[in-house]
Amino acid sequence: MGILFVRDQSVGFKNHVENIAIVGAGGRSGSFIADALIRGKKHRVTAITRSDSTNKMLPGLHDIKQVDYSNHASIVKALKGQEVLIITMNVMANKESQTKLIDAAVEAGVKWIMPNEWGVDLSKVEMSKDCMLRDRLVPVREYIEKAGTDKTRWIGLCCGFWYEFSLAGTEARYGFDFDKKTLTLYDDGNTKINTSTWPQFGRAVASLLSLKILPEDEKDKSPCLSQYNNKSAHVSSFFVSQKDMFESVLRVTGDDEKAWKITHEDIVERYNRAQQMVKEGKMLGFLLTLYSRIFYKDGAGDFNGNLDNDVLGLPKEDLDEATKVAVNMALSGDTNAVE
């Protein structure tokens, strides 16, 4: 299909998205998307939730619709009139839940689906395989393409791992344990990765879905949502190493470096150790696998060359302010650790 322009559309065509549904709007990541969309005042945001959900919803939502995941018709009904479906779930959520949502969205005429993929850069084939995510996430994209034909498309967002969550979240993630004041540096601790804060992640989704859908004509080179049909946008808050993070932690806490016990671990050995834990059925092994592979020196966690920050008008952020949030999370026990 060739490039489409506004001038080629039928009378009544609106060149912007209005109605957006979010699964997980009351969850940790989904709430940041919902908040950014609500604050933008450009969309009507509907939360799709289970009837037994206990998540608190943000004020300002256009609607809250409860669905029964075992009842296809109820999901279709809830998604009627929606132009975008955003799915936020635990990465280990049942695959069938997402498939049921996709089937219902296609039947309901939803034009875009943002599937449950927010972390690693899936364009890096070997790395995403090693992270044990590629075989889980890419088939979802393919399923949408097949089920949606040319009427429903997916849009991905690659933002790296969430900075606050990962810094606060025990030694298994970015290597920090704030209770014990220990830091495990992977190799020499100087490997830089892209990582994003939750607010930046939410702003990115809201900004992406605020783009006009189509260019006016051949001369119109401004960014459009259609440019991301069956593609991923890439955004980042910081490009930092563990040592950069540690320097920020010291500034925020006022700690002397001597107050921390620092050890080193070869990152390949750490990854291999994690894989052995996976074979033993230990959930922590999956977490270690994700975070160790992204710090390989092959550029696994570096997607600076593909960033859409400027296209989406995202602000520059203060590393220390984000670190402060992470430190407070860690000290309050809000880490959602997987042990």
C-alpha cells in the first residue's frame, strides 16, 4: 500500500486519535500512561478492567469498562468505538489474555494496538533472544498483523528498563542493594545503557498518540502516527552506566563512597549463572537473565541511534531527581522484588 494523505480521505475524516482504551490503567506502568493522556486533554481515555480488579483508577478517565476475559462478546462491546488499545500487563501474564484482547479489538474495529512490550529493543535479534523475550513478544506482533490484516496495526514502544524500578529493585536489577549498601558492578561498571523513567514513558505514549495520523500531502514532512504502523518508537531518559548511577546515588544520599561495599562480577558469567537458575525453575533467574544480558559490551542496551525523543518533543530529565525517587522506593520497601 502506498503512502496515504489527508487529501485522499473521505469527507468527515479526522486526522487525530480521540478514543483510547487502556488495559492496566490502574497498574504501575499503565497509570503513568493514563495520567499523561488525561493531562494532555486531547483524548477520551477508557480503562478496561476485570470485574474483580481492586486497582484504584485515576480521576479524569472518560469511562471505566469491566470485562469478563472468558466472554469474548463483553470485550468486543467494551472496545467498540475505541481507536487505540494499549495493553499493560505483567511480562509473565498469560499469553491467552493478550490474544483474547487482540481478537476482540480487531472485531471491534480498533485501528492500533500497543502490545505488552516496553523494554528491550526487539530489533536486536540475538540480544532479545538471549533475554528470553523475543519468542514471547514477536509472535504477538505477528498475530496482530495476521488478525488485523490492513485494518488493525501494532505500534511498539522501546524505552529500555524503567530507571526508578530497576535502580530500587535489589541487586538483581541494576546491581544496587540500598538496605545493605552494596553494589555489584558488572565488569568494570562503565557499560552504558538507555533507561527511562515512568513519567517519560507515559509522556512518550501520550505524545506518540497525539501525532496527526496522516500527512496533508507530499510536501508535509512533519511526524505522523501512520509512520509507526507495525513499527516501534524508541525513547530514553538517560544513557548511563552503573558508575554514573552510583555517582548520582552518592549525590542524592550524601553517602561517602566508603559506606558502600562494591564488588565486581563478569557479566557473561552472571548471565550463565542466571540461565542455570532458569533451568532449575527459579524465577529470579529470569530477572537476572534480563538485566545481565542488557549490560553486555556488544551495545545490547544502547539504542541511541534510533531515538524518537525529539520527534515526540520529550523533555530532558534530571538524573538526580529520578535517582531520588528510586532511593525513596528502595528505602520504603517498594521494590516488587522477585526472589
